[in-house]
Amino acid sequence: MRQRIVDCEILDPASGKRFWGYVEWEDGVICEVGQAGPGEAGEVSAGVELISAHGNLLAPSFVDLYADFCEPGFEYRENIASGSAAAAAGGYTHVLLRPDTDPCVDGEDTVRFVLEAGAKAGLVNVLPAGCLSRKLDGESLAEIGEMADAGVVALLEGDRYLKKGGFLRRCMEYGDNFHLPVILTNEDPTLVEGVVHEGLVSAISGLKTSPSVAEEVAVARHIALAELTRAKTHLAKISSAASVRLIKDAKARGVPVTASVAIHNLILNDTSTLGYDPMFKIWPPARSEEDRKLLLEAVIDGTIDTIVSDHSPKATEDKELEFDLAATGALSIELVFPLLNKLVLAEELDLVSAIRAVTVGPRRFLGIAGGEIAKGQPADLVVLDRNTDWELDYFELRSRGRNTPFLGQRFVGRTYLTINRGRVTFRRDG
Amino acid sequence: MATHINHLLDLEGLSKEEITSYLDLGEHFKGVSQRRIKKVPTLRHITVVLFFIENSTRTKISFEIAAKRMSADTLSFAASSSSLAKGETLLDTAKTLMAMRPDIIVIRHFAAGAPHFLARNVPAAIINAGDGGHAHPTQALLDMFTMREHLGKIEGLEVAIIGDIGHSRVARSNIHGLSTMGANIRVAGPRTFLPPHFNTLGVQVYDRIEPAIEGADVVMMLRIQKERMGKDLFPSDREYARFFGLDAQKLKLAKPGALVMHPGPLNRGVEITPDIADCNNSVILEQVENGVAIRMAVLYQLGKHLVEEA
């Protein structure tokens, strides 16, 4: 069946082009893109079903490189079905899942489990990542080749830092052998006492800190290893300005690195921790306002090519604790676009850069087709309502998580429609 | 939920007038402790829970005596003997306590911000008796009380605070309180004790004790946490005493008659030599006495309207 989405402003983040028109697809592949004014459908052949975007913005669907769906092992926080529903509602068609579950994804069987659970939910393409080390022990290689065969698309140790640099080098070499890119988080734990940014705010709050230097030291190590091994490496969840400078330099020298920032680090700064509200306990920590501004600049200039949700659902009982004892992280996958739109409306980020970092950047890293709206591309699309004013309530969310710092806040804009290979996987009612 | 209730969570944001009123009240209640009958009926009907998740002897006793001298009913609750040791969360323990309808909860906790967490979640007046590395507001109030009592004012005083500033809630609360009251603050210690950014709080930072003490009206020594010794912050108590401890010779740099203070408990021979701890300039035991007066003042300030309502 042919379908055509009409009455939309099309944004192609790969080229930066923006125009009013329509997109038509058949069997999940785009077969026609054309221009048509607002409210117009263009010339329609018989038998084509029309879907109206109601004057909203059409873009390629979002792809996430860092999300936790908590299954197997922590289903009380989220599972693959609820996480998939949340992701589809956020405009995502592809989500790379953290493998540090229980059991962790370190062999064929767990990879199959994740893929089957994702297929059963049937809303997003669940992309399993595999652990670098067996049982996350940090010192013995996981069966990376078998996992690659079973469908793993990248290697990742969750938020863990591999203390043994020599072991990490071997992981990168061995993983590259099977064409699997590596995603690394960046914090040298020997430089860390706590979880908030070290600065004037921590001098006032007395909370224990994770200083920027802990990230910078790790980023420098990971760049050096990427340069040595030539393994495709993604530095995930960058939070400090000095790390951005290191990455910029590495990219200029042709080191095979890409980088992401978590959505929260673009929105929050360290003053958010002054009330000791554990909802604001995130990792990497929200750093200074200066860091936040430089992260936004890095997204605009492409040094940071990807924005990740770092979706980390937690239950109430994990969060309703003293700040030091509370779980880290916030749910986010349904809020990425509303939060990005907030930055766009505040003129801190332009729309094209924002969309590019959730569509083109992650696709290029994983080698997924799409990311541009053109004939022959998969019909993985999202329709974004940029005008509706709404208030965040847990009843609005599909995630099982109960942890967002933005509860009760008003947002402008949200996903209206998500299309996965030509199939509508999310439609906002009313 | 409990926004209309007054708390004492920290000194950040307290005005000069508010701090002064605590000090004035403290003066009044110090008189009570010096009478033959050391008890007033002011807080009869009020229940005060001493909720001490982190060990403390002197602060707890001080609050307990203060509450008893105000005729409040007190109830002690320590972490080791409580359901917290069995894995109950702070919130559930606090809610259980609330079901017994206390009016004021005095909390000591190892985690910064725990009193704020309680204040958001339970309908009682919360007094912070020390939260991790964050604040110890009644200690700072009693320190300022002692300074004012001896030196007649706080504004314009040169106050040197020496020791592990970075990890000290006493230092943080004193920095906020003293700067609001118009004193000039110098902090000193080895660099490992002085995280960056303290200078932006409006204090002078020194990595040697001598220039910090020079010309000071008050020299406040902080307690060294011996468990940190020999690890990453300082190598030995011997070396600490030599470079950063207060002795007679270093004290000569201060103004004649400068006050020597210490929040206790003392490590004699480490941060302070025994002769200096016991010298005429030392007001360390007066700090303890004034602690009771200030805590009576704080309990009164937070509890008085509860009595009026009753």
C-alpha cells in the first residue's frame, strides 16, 4: 500500500533544507518527495492513502545511542515493552540499549532475548549493545564475535570505566575485528568523590564532587586508544568544555572518534543541585553554565555530533532518598524533543542542529540508512508539533520511570506522529 | 507540603537581622542556664525528636539539655538502634516518627541536604544539627554568639578559620553567617583541604597558617579527621601539627587577646597544642556553654508559634 503524508513542513537535516511538501512511501521505502503548499497534498495517484501532518514539521525519525530499558533484571523500573512505547512516543525508531542489565548482555543468548523482546513490543528497532568484558568483570573479553553474529551493533560497558587501559585496548582491537564500534563513557573514578560538579556551587552545597578533570583524563585516554587502534569510537555523554576541546582536536587530526552529549547536560547547570533534590542527581553531572553554553556551541559546530537521551528510568523508592544515597539518572526518551524545542525557542540552539544531532549523527555512527528525506531512503519519519503548550505529568508518559526533574513544568511542542518503515508506531490523540 | 513551617536548615539566605535575633535570644536564654533553677516553661507541650543518623555526643546532649530547660519533651532516636539499620528509608522512618506527632525534629545526618529532604516531606519544624559536608548552623550561631560576647561586635572582625575547610560544615556555616554579619574571613590549611572556588565565596584563602592568623581577632581551629591521616589529604599528625597546628608561637601573630576557638572534640597536640587549648585566650568551653543557650534560642524561635497555637 502506498501512503503519503501531506500538509507538512519538511526538514531534511542532512542538507539543512526546509520546504512545504509531502512524502510518499511504499513497502517502508520513500518513493516520492515533492513540494506542496500548507494544506495541500500535491498530485495524488489513485489508491494512495493520505495522512495529514496538520501543518506540523516532518523530519527523519530519531535514533538513540544511549538508553536503559532495564530488562532483563530491573523490570520494576522499565522493560523493553514500556521503553519501546516511550521511545516511539518520543519520535524514535531505533534505540541502542545499555547492556549492563542483569544478566548483562555478554553472549548470544542475552542478545537474542533482547532482540526477541524488542520484536514482540514491535514499536522500535531495539539495537542491542554488547558488553566488552564477560559479566562486566573488566578484565576478560566477552564473546564479541558470537554477539556480532547474533545482532549486536556496538560494544559498551554501560556507565562503567575500564580501569585497565591495556584491557580496553584489546577490547577495541578485538571488537574492530568484527566491525563493532565502541561506545565509551568517560570518568576516571580515582579522581571522583561524589556525583556533582566541582565548582562554586559545590563549595556552597557541600555535596561530594566529580570534577571535570575526571572526565577530561578519561577522554584523553580514549582518544589516544582510538588513535592507536583505529577502532571506531564514540565518546558518550560529554559534559565538560575541556573535553570538547580535546575532541575537536582529535577530530581535526583524523582520529576515528565521534561524541555525544546527554540532553540533560544541555538543559541543566550545577545550580540545579542547590536544593538537594535527588531528581536532579544525574551523571555526568550538570556542570557550570559556561560548560553548558560550550556544549551547545559544540552541537552547533558538529564537534558533538549526537545528542543522546541517556534515558535512565528509576522507581520512586530509588529516588526518594537522601541525595548521596539516591539513584542517579532521569527518564528522558519522551522528553528529548520538548527539551530541544525549549532550547530552540530560547534561541540557544538552532532547529537544524538540534534535529541533526538526533537523526544524522547517531545514524552515521551506527551505519544506519536514513537521516535524509529522499527517494530510496527508509520511511522512518517523525512529525513534530512545535506549538502545543502542555504540562508534564507522569500520566502523560509511557515510561515506567518516576524520575524526571521536570515534573509539573510546562513545555511547548512534542511528537505528533512516529513512522517506522512506513508504519505508524505512535500517534498523539486529541 | 510544609512550606509555612519555619526551619533552620542552614545560614544561607538568613539576614543580618535574623541572625542578630538568634544571638539576642541566646543572650536571654544563657541567663536561664545560670540560674539556680535552670528551667522555663516556655516550650511545654512541645515534643522534640533528636534524630541522629550520624554519631554525635556533644551536639546531641547540647540539644537535649536545651530542650529540657525549655520544658519540651524530648525523644532520642539513633541510627544504630533504629529501623534505619534494618534497611528502612529515611523517609519512612521520618513518616513513622511523624505519626507520633512531634513538633520539632533535630536531625544530624552524614548526607548533605538530608534536612532539606526531610523539610520537603514531613510537616514538622526541622533543625539541621549537621548534614555531611554542608552546614552546621547552630554551631556557627554559637560561634558568632561567643565572638560577640567577648569582642562586643561581629562586624569588621578578622576571623581566621584553620583546617579541613573543604570537608567542614562548621567552616561553611561560619563563612555564610560571618560574612552576612560583616566580618572578614580568612581560611587556611594545606591545599588538599582547600578546594578551588572558596575564594569566590568572598573569603581570603591561604595555604599557610601564619599569614591567616596575623592580626586576627579570632582564630578558629577545626578538628582534624584522623581517619584521613596518612591517606591523601595529609601525611601524619606530626607534620600537620608542625605546619598547620596552633601553638603559642603562631598565636603571637594574632591580635593581643585574640580568641582561640574550636568546635570540639579536640585532637590535643595535632591541630592545637594543649597549652593553647587551655590558655586564657581559649573560649572553647564557653562555646559549649553558649551552645546550649543558642539551641534554646533556636528551639524557641521555631517552637513559639506552636505553643501559641496550642
